[in-house]
Amino acid sequence: MGAVRPIRSTAAPIGLHDQAMDNLRFIRDAMENAGSFTAVPGVGGILVGATAFFAAFAAHLSSGSRAWLAVWIGEAFLALAIGLGFSARKARRAGNALLSRSFHRFVFAMAPPIAAGAVITIMLNGAGLIHFLPAVWLLLYGAGVACGGAFSVRAVPVMGLCFLLLGAIAAVTPAAWADALLALGFGGFHLVFGWIIARHYGG
Amino acid sequence: MAAKSSSAAKPVAGPRALNDAGTVSATSVAASLDRIIHERLRLAIVSALSVNPVLTFAELKRVLATTDGNLSVHSRKLEDAGYIAVEKKFEGRVPRTEYRLTGAGRAALERYLTHMEALIRASRPDKKA
């Protein structure tokens, strides 16, 4: 009889340990898969859209290419701050740090095209070719959002594709349309898709 | 089996009791598990809702890669237990069922996670020797 106890006590704990580890992994995976649904902040998108309209208006009234560029670069930094701030807020409100992991995934997927956009902006500005910038910005931002949103709700990659399409249009239309196209993209698309995400995917 | 064994069906053993896992056996910890969310699909539903304020039936079905029937049955059990709240509405003519995690559901998930951690501590293979 004494020989039975050690057999039970060695076999059972190892099985339970593995099962518990497996359960924790399962919970983490389920949270991660579902977390991508809400990592992108809709309310932040709406706010970015609103500021982009003001930026487009200010850029249109600006005198000279340096002022025009300064307005849009300022808007880019403002949008970045709003996006990061509202993402952190959304993750906090969801009450789980795992959500922020989904957001990190989104940011890391978006970072390369955005970094490429920054470098190309410097290059084109240096070469005096800033009339190409609207198309470059819209195309690269669209590529970033489409890649970053590949595992998110459908609204996010669709928004990326809309930016890509608008970028392609900006590439073949007169430079005078630049501010209107940028307003439509960074203002209009953010407002519309931000509203969809805020309404249906938790803020 | 020196530890007191609780009657297992309900999530009665709180985290405090389990934090003394050094003195509680792995088997008794396992026995006190919340059977309602211990089932895989129900655990997945609760986990998914813990990181989303609201998910629709279609979204949950897509995230969990399950069937309509399975999701209906298991979400009903969670609803009966008070772990999730279900709201049915219409968007135009399209019916839309929304799921939310309740306070009780969030507490149950946290309790379950604490149970798992206690179980891992109590049954760690290198603990005996």
C-alpha cells in the first residue's frame, strides 16, 4: 500500500502543473487575439481628424513652402501625441496590460513606413521637390496602417487602403490639390474610421 | 492530502486562501476551480471580453473560431452565471447581439488566474525532491 502513494504524488502534480501552464497560455492567446480588436483608438482618430482639418486650412493659408511644411510636420507630431495618448487611455480603460501588447504590435508594424516617410521628406525637401510630399505621406501612412491593421478589425486595414488609393490620386493630380487631398485623408478618413472604431470597438 | 478539501462545484476558495499555496496541495487547489469558466470555450469568451468592453456575436465567433451553436450554448451558461451581460438590438433590420463582461465575470477570471498561479506554485515539479 505504501508503494502506491509515491506513484500518485509524482504523477499528479506534474500533470496539474503542465495543465495550469497550458491554461495560462490559452488565456493569454485568447486575450491577444481579441485584443487586436480594440487596440487602435477610435476617439483618438476622430481628434486627429479634426486637427488635420485645421492643419490643412492653416497650411493652405501659409505663405511659402517652409511654412507649409512646418504646419504639416507640426500636425504629424500632434497626431502622434494624440494617437499614443488615446491608445494608452484605451488600454488602461480596458483594464488589461495585454491590450497594450496588441498596440505595440500595431506600432511596430507602422513604424518602418513612417520612418521611411520622415527620411523621404527630408530628401525631397532638400531637393526642392516638396510638391511630391502629399502623395508620399498618404501612400506611406496608408501602407503603415494597412500593415499594422492586418490583424485588427477590418476598418483599420480598409482605412489604410483608402489612404493608399488617395496617395495614388495625389501622385497624378495638380499640386494645388495637395491640401484638399491631405484634408480628405488625414482629416476625413480619420474622422470616419475613428467614428466607426469608437462606436463599434470600445472607444 | 492534509489540506481541507472544499466541495468543488462553486468558486468558493478565494485568492487569499490560495496564496498560502505553500501549505495547500495542488489537488485541493485544482478541486476548488471555478467549473463555469474552466471549460475551454467559456474561458476563451471571458478572456476575450476582458480586453474588449463589447464584442458582438459575429466578432466573438471570429476571434474564437467556433460555431454558432457552440458559442450560443456556452455564452448562455456564462450569462446564467452572471459572468457576462448580453444585449440584443437591431441595427436597421440586422439583429446584433452584444456581449460584455460583468464585474462578477471579471472577478471570476481574476480568481481563476490566481488559482492557476497557485496551482503552478503548488505543483512545481522541482518543488519536491
